[in-house]
Amino acid sequence: MRLLLIHQHAAIGCALVLGLSSPLAAQSQRESFSGRYQTKSSNCRFLTTNGQKRGCRLIQIDGRTAAIISIRFVGAGDQPGTSQRLTFVVSELSTSPVLNCSRGNCRLITANWQGRINSVSEANYDADGLAGGLPKAWAVSQGNCSVRAGRILCRADIPAGGQVSAEAQL
């Protein structure tokens, strides 16, 4: 009887170990695209919906799903300490992904990449990092982002007319 209890405890222990390791394997697969790549650029600029040209200093590429990423260009706002952000949500068109992520940290893994823009948004933040109003967002019917020769370029036509764009050296 005692031997049977030992075998049952061993079987339960093995089941627990296998059960706990399966989510870890699933998590590592999920994290191959989930996370953020961030870099500073001294050669970065974007054009807002009102036609205003802005310099930017930071580019963030967030892996959302295996096929959807967001690309954010962050520049100075109108007042000292404030910032303005232009974000493109992009469906990847290239067969090779642009990011490789592990535990939320990503690296850029392709020199040539292209994606179709689904939406674009603009947002302003105060010196404390709080939103300075509601962000403006638009669905986009025509627009794309690409990475070529160490540069990222995004352009989109917005429904109200006009165009937004951003480019930076990575």
C-alpha cells in the first residue's frame, strides 16, 4: 500500500512538472513577436495631419501579434518637456517578420521589410507624460511602412484628406 502511495505521488509530481512546462513553451512561442524594440535616432522627422513638420528622437516598434505591429515616432511637443507621438498600426506583408522578441525585449531582424498601414493616430503628452487630450485616430485605406538600408519610412493617406508620414534612420 505504501509503495502505491509513493507511485501516486510521483505520478502527480510528473503531471505537475509537465503541466507547468507546457505554458512556458507556449509563452516562449507567443513572445517571439510580442514586445518592444526601441531606438533613438538623430535623423528622424514626421509630418502631422495638420501639415506641421516635426523632428523626432525616438522610434518604438511594438509586436502585437505575429502579423500586426505598431510603429511610433516620438518628438518634442509645442511646450518644453511635452511630446507628440505619431503611431502607425501595420499588418506585415513581408514573409520574414521585422522583430524577434524574447521576454518583451525585441530586436530588429530584417534589413528589408514592408507592411500595410491599417490605422494612424496622433497624441500629445504633457511634461509629466499625461495625455494632453484625446488622441486623434483614423482608419487608413492606403498607406505603407518599409524598412530599407537601415531607414524606416511610413506614409498614409487619411480619410479627411491629406497625408501623414514619418521617416528615421534606425
